[in-house]
Amino acid sequence: MDTQTTEQQAVSSHKDTLLLIAAVALLLGGMVAFYAFAEAPLLVRWLAMLGGLAAGLFVAYQAAPGKALWGYVTGARTELRKVVWPSRQESIQATLMIAVVVLIMAVLLWGLDSALLWGVEKLTGRGS
């Protein structure tokens, strides 16, 4: 039984690899077509590139890593919908609070730096 599942996983792994290689080839083919047909109208060139992109994404989705990536994207979208975004007023208040704390810390650090400089000048005898 274990040998069958190992063989099935190996075949699936090879199939996924081939599908991903084909997807990359389709993506590159769309880009090559965009530049190869420089004399064609721009709309046709863009359609060729977008067609290669769509075909590459479709083929990549058929592989296990593609399905896993799509599951991750849909899960992220679901979680994003659950986020409670702050209101405009809350955002402004938080920004002002951060600005005040930064100013206070700047003054405190400037004071500490000045005190340490004064102390070093007194200990070393340097300074005016």
C-alpha cells in the first residue's frame, strides 16, 4: 500500500512539475509574442500577451502548488473582510498621539544628550 501511494505521489509530483513548466512557457510565449509581432497593432499584441498570461495561469492552477496558492489567496481575502478598519477620526487621533509622543521623546533625548555632553566636557576639561 505504501509503495502505491509513494508511486502516486511521484507521478503527481512529475505531473505538477510538467504543468508548472508549461505554465511558465505559456507566460513567456505571451511576452515573446508581444515583442515578436512589433508590426502588428498594439491591441493585437496586448491580447496575445494577456492570452499567454491567462493560459499560463489556467495551467498553473491545475497543479497542486497552484491550487494551494489560490486557496491561500481566497483565505487572505476572507480574512481581509473580517478586519475592522478605523474611522477617519480614529486615524487622525492615533496619528496626533504618535506625533506628540515622538516630539516628547525627541525633547527627552535632546536633553539627555545635552546633559551627557556637558558632563563629558566637565570631566575632560574640553569645551568653552
